Amino acid sequence: MIYRIRTIAALTIREAARRRLLAALVGITVAMVGLSAWGFDRLAHGGALTSGESTLALPQSLILFMFMFSFVVALSASAIASPSVASEIESGVLMTVVTRPIRRGEVIIGKWLGLAALLAGYAAAVSVLEMGVVDWVSGYLPPNPVLTTVYLFAEGLLLLTLALLLSTRMSTLAAGVVGIALFGAAWLAGVVGFLGTTFGIGALRTIGRISRVVLPTDGLWHGAIYYLEPPSLLRAHSLGQNENPFFTRSPPSWVYLAWVGVWFVAVLGAAILSFDRREI
Amino acid sequence: MWQASSAESDGLVAAGGVPQATAPGEGAATTGSPRPSVSPAIHTLGLHKRYRRTVAVKSLSVSVGRGEIFGFLGPNGAGKTTVIKMLLGLVKPTAGEAMVLGAPVGDRRTRRRIGYLPEMFRFQPWLTAAEVLRLHCRLLELPRPSWEQSISESLETVGLAERAGDRVAGFSKGMQQRLGLGVALLGGPALVFLDEPTSALDPVGRHHVRQITRDLRERGVTVFLNTHLLAEAEQLCDRVAVLDKGAVVASGSLSELLGRHSRVRLKLSAAPAGWTTGLSAFGAWRTEGEWTTVEGVDPDAIADLVNLIVAGGGRVEAVIPEHQNLEERFLELLQEK
Ligand SMILES: Nc1ncnc2c1ncn2[C@@H]1O[C@H](COP(=O)(O)OP(=O)(O)OP(=O)(O)O)[C@@H](O)[C@H]1O
Ligand SMILES: [Mg+2]
């Protein structure tokens, strides 16, 4: 079983390499990192900020930049996962694969692992580049770059898994669009929840809570934020404010993380079942 | 009409002329050899497939013996591809059941001994031909030391040896179909499904495929062949079934299918008056100049027919029995419906 899963995973990685997907992503990422390096350089050495201001401005700017990167990671995850099954069914490539002595579930798990490995590589590259460059130009390093990266990856992996599930039933385009739209909706619901908390509107708060359970991308993004916040930033925030789309006071609870684990198992399981029943 | 029971016995008898007697309990899945064993290569019972409103396959009962080359004919949309897909577990039947190589359809271990060339053959365009085959060696779990040999043999057979290192993306359609055939033949399968294997091939390629198919027969491999090329079926198949709108309208060996409907052309130099009176008893007839054609004559009755004419004082210069070709029979069958 491991052998067959590894075969598919290796094939998936090889496809990405051969199709220069990674090269393209790395190119775009380097350009974005360069832009942010220039911005941080201005911020740290431009003389516009006092040293007190810059201890807050640098972490906050990094959070904004990392938010943008989290978006890119999530979009890439959806983009690589949504064609993975759909386009191979459409083209007919899968017909000769699934008629070999391999289980359908092994095909799905192999693809998932291969894509996850690609995503992990990309998330790590983005984090190292961005945080490394910021450290280099401004001397600022967030408190926990490793856990930030892990959350960034987990957020992308969530969307990747969802797109893979959609890909077993929808066309490439539909799976990609639906995956990204749901990701956007979850983020928006997070903002709505924030408004609900801020202005004490129960219904809005509930929407925020529900969306974090149904699609935990926004919850994981707040995990990433937490590890980007130095103590100075935590102290500086007004006590009344718990959460906003770019700030959080506490890391995700164990219960929430356990739920995310259940979510992964459930969605991946659904993808396997769905593919198992799919006529090719 | 197709009968399940007769189909079964057909299949067992026509198994490439190899005696079917084997020890009881010798299951297909347990023997690795291509030697025919007790169970037919393919056996279906009431196999049925409905897509929303269209019925693609109507309770099909068919049996294909081991080592047989079985031709599946029928117009576009008759349901040929759907049958193959059901037999491979790609599509789930709405009703009915099927056994392939003695195991239920889709059985994972049995799939190791099945080759498949799809109608829409497509392979990972970013791989080279040799890499596609290597992937399938891996998927088939062939012993690693045998890979290179299997791959080069396969490429050699389908005439792609020189393009082994080229990406599939740059292959012509016919080259891709050749590669598909190479993939289907990899690992020495006991049963091969070929869905219109020559649809994209040039005449030389078609000739090669016919040769390859005959070689498969020599090795006792069962071939299930979907085709529109009736000449191909005529040359290759031990047995054929004609499918129309999901149902079998005729089946049997070619001589069974065609023999019953032979025709005789007669040349008479002297024809006595009223010589045609007895002719209708043998079949429908028509005259064109010196030649008279009688349709649907039982081959055994040709001598009687000639006797009748001679007894009436006629002089018969030539008697040419003609078998109907498959194309004529095919068109006739579809019109009868
Ligand atoms: N996925 C599908 N969804 C709906 N209908 C389908 C599907 N696949 C096949 N059909 C229908 O089933 C019938 C049989 O199709 P099939 O592809 O088996 O025909 P075929 O005999 O292989 O035809 P051809 O000679 O053109 O290849 C057709 O009416 C077709 O429209
Ligand atoms: Mg077809």
C-alpha cells in the first residue's frame, strides 16, 4: 500500500517539477519578497518613525505582508489541487491508472501527500525568504517563525484538501473557483464575527464562530498571527479588543486544533469515498 | 436473440481450440499461466447500464472463452465502450453481474493480468514514453529487474523504440495510441481490452496491430476487441457480437453469422422456358443478363439447385457461391431492428 501511495505521490511531485509550476511560483514570490524588503528598509531606516513607533510598525507590517503571503499560499494550494483529479478524469489519463492493481483511495492519498509536500516546501520557502529578508533589512524577527510557518502551511493544506474533494466531482475550473470562493467567504465571515464582537451583535458573532468550525482557514490564520506578535504588540493593544482580522490575543485552543484534525480526516475521507464512486 | 446459456457454451467451445478440461477448482486467479482454465475469461449476466434517461446497455449476457479473440461490433452509441468500462470497474452497472478471469469485476489482484487500451487514450504528457511504461511497471508491481526488458520489448512491439526518450506531449495521435497499446501489453496480461485500437493508426500501424493481436492469440491471451472496422473483425475474431442500442442483435462465430446467408451466382448459357419456377423455394432471386443471383441459399442446397436447373434442360456454365461479407450482414442486422 505504501509503495503504491508513494508511486502516485512521486508522480504528482514530478508533474509539478516538469510543468515548472514551482519555478513560476518561486519567481513570483521572490518579486513580492523584494518589494516587501524595500518597504521594510524604508520603514526601518527612512527616519519617519521614532524607535518606539517602529517597534509596533514593524511587527504590524510583517503581519500584513504575511497575510498577503497566506493568501498566495492558499490560492496556490487550491490551484494545484483542483485539477489534480478533475483534469485527469477529463483527459482520460486516469483510466489506465485506476484499472491497475491500485485502490482508488491510494490514488487520492498519494496525490494528497504529493501536493502536501509541494505546499510544505512552498510555505517554508515563503516564510524563510520573507522573514529572513525582513530580519536582514530591519533587524526584526517575529517571536516564533517556525510555528507561524506551520500555521501558514496548515491553512493552505486545509484548502488543498477541500479542493481535492471538490476535484473528484467537479471540473477543474469549478473546483478551483468554489474552493477559493469558500476560502474568501470564511475570511469574510471572520471579519463579520469581529464586527459582531466589537459592536455586540450576537447574530454576526455567531456567523463568525460557525464559519471557523465549518472551514477553519481563518482560525488557522489567527494561529499564524499569534506567533507573529511580539509581547510589545500584545501589550500595546487595548484591553477591550480581543481579535481582529490582523490581531489575536491567544493561540488556538487544543480543542480547536483537535477539531481541525477531525476536519482533515473527514474531508480527506469524503474525497476518497467520492472518488471511489466516481465513474471515469 | 442472444441466449445466456448458448453464449456460455459458445465461449467454452471456441476457446482457441484448446481443450477446456482442467482440474476442478483451478481458479483463474490462482494460476499465473495464460493456459485456459475452467472459468471463461469474461462472463456477464444481465449486465445493465442506464444513464438518467438513456439505456446504454440492456441486460447483456455474454461469455468469452479463454484465449478467444472476441469482436464487439455496433454503431456509434451502441454501448460497446460502456460494456468495457463496466468490465473494468470504471463504471458501475445499474444491474446484473460480471466475472472477469474468474473473479468479480474490479478485483484488485485480477487487474494485474488485464491490459486496457481506452478509446480516449491519453497519457501524462510531461512524461516520456519510457517513463509512462515505467510508471505502469510500478503500478503493476512487476519485479524491478524485469522493468527495462519489459519496457523495451513493449516499445519494440508497438514501433516506438526510437521515441522512447521523447515526451508524450510531442507525440502524434497515432503514436499515443501505439503507446497505449504498449501499456496494455505490459506485464504479459491474460486478457486485453482494446477499444478501437486502430482508430488513429495509419495502414501500416493497422497491419501491425492485427499482427500483434494474432501473436496474442498464439500466446493464449484473450482479446476483447471493440471495432468499427468490420474487415478487421473478419480477419481477427473467433467470435463476434453485434450490439445495437445496448442489446445484442446477433452473435456467434463469423461462419455462423454469415454462413446462413450465403448467396449463389449462376451463369446459364441455355435457359429453358419456365426454368425459374422452382427457384423461389431456394431463396429470393433476380436475373441480370446471363447471370442469376439467388439470395439466402443454404450452402447444402446448392447441389439441389443446380440439379433442378439441369433436370429442366438448362445449361449451367458457372456456379459461384458467395459469402455475404460482414459489412452487408452488419447493415442488414441493423436494418432488421
Ligand atoms: N457518462 C455518460 N453519461 C451519459 N450517457 C452516457 C455516458 N457514457 C455513455 N453514455 C451513453 O451511453 C450510450 C452508449 O455509449 P458508448 O460510449 O458505450 O457507445 P459506443 O458503442 O462505444 O459508441 P462509439 O462507437 O461511438 O464509441 C450512448 O447513448 C451514450 O450517449
Ligand atoms: Mg466507444
